[in-house]
Amino acid sequence: MKARLFESGEKIFKDNLFLHINMSEKRTNLKRPVQGQRPLELEVAIHPHSNGIIVVNYPGITVDIDGYNNKYGQQADFVQEKGIGTVVRMGNPVYDELPYPKGMIDNFKFVLDYCLANGIDLSGKKNPTLYLMGFSAGASTIAAVASDYSAVEKILLMAPSGDVGQAAVERGLGRFTGEVYIAIGDRDEVVGTEAGKTFYDLATAAKVRKLEVIPDCNHQFFGERNGKIMSKAPLWAFAGDTTFPSPEGGKKLYD
């Protein structure tokens, strides 16, 4: 059954140390203060570049930082290789002690604040430009909060859901004046293909808005062909790739 579209400090950051994983990726645990509770640890992976742009990726709810078959790590490497910018990615687990969806939203905003407070270290620029990309509930969160950050110029919403609620999405997209890119499968069995058009219609203030409905594609973009299309979505949204949604030249994320 298809889900309904809409249902109901710099000081903090300076001690977060990078743990080196390989030449192209670093990891660190950010400690987010939570009132009346112990600090919450948020793991982030950083794929560095030095052009003053930071691409922040937020996956769907309950998804870990890497995703199935490390698809988010592979996609981040691909974006980094293309020279689009530093990629900062995080997971989206459910925390029993945090209200939903507020906790999900606050976690993402904390990571955005971290990126802005550490612009030089992360991107080579004190005041970096932010590009945001998200999947499902992560895309829903981005739609709600992008307009709160003047540094955000472009957003990519992949199979966006209504987890944050209709009011938050309407408010956020109605105020966001940057560029909005939306990609969704024509066989999306979770949010339904019509979700893409709904988000597109709500982006009334965007200076650019584009929607691509991917044929023979489900919610997760499963399959070798669709995985390659998914890998190219950031190139389309953030680097002007005109071949999207062709899989040609994409990175294999799935078998």
C-alpha cells in the first residue's frame, strides 16, 4: 500500500577530530547537545575538496551513513571525482529519545551548522556555498529547512516523502529561492510517483525547478541501470549535466 504523501556554535564543533579512513574520505563523530540528555553522537563522512562548495547528503529514515551496498559512499566518491565539491554525508537513524520528525530535522540542521562553522577546513572557504541532496525522508527534511540557510543555493530531492508534514514542506519550498531538482521513479511504491509533481508545484519561489520521472524505476532506484541514474543525479542538479536521466557514464551502485 502506498504511503500518503503528507503524514503526520563553533565551540561545539572545534573538538571534533577527523578519523582517516582513506585518501578520499574522513570520518568524525559530532556531539549534538540535547536538553536534559547526554549529547547525541552523529557520525559524518567527509569527502574533501577545496572549491568552496559543500554538498550535504541526507538519506531516508532508518538508513545508516553508507546505505545499501555502500551506495552513498560510492556516490560521494563519484561527486568528489567530478570536482563538484566536498561531500559531507550522514545517517538518518531513529532515536527513541528524540521526537519525530523534529529530531530528524534538528540532526540535519546541526550538521549544516557544523559545515558552515568549519568552512575553511572542509572546503577551503570561510563562507562556503551549500548544495543539499536527500532521499525520501531526507529529501523531505531538505525541502523544509533549505530556505532557513542563505548559503544553500541548490537542492536535489530524490523520491521525496512527506515525513516532515505538509505545512513544513509548503513553508520551506514556498520560501526557497534557489534551484530545485526532483527525481522520482515512475514505479515508486512508497510515496507514489505523484509526490514528485507535488513537491515541484510547491517550489513556487525557486528561480529554477526541474522534475525528472525515471521510467521503470522504484522508490530505491534498484537495479544496475537505475543505480547509475541515481549516481548521476548530483551531476544534473549541481553541475549542469544534460545527459540525465541517461545511465551512460554513471557509477554502478547496484548489481
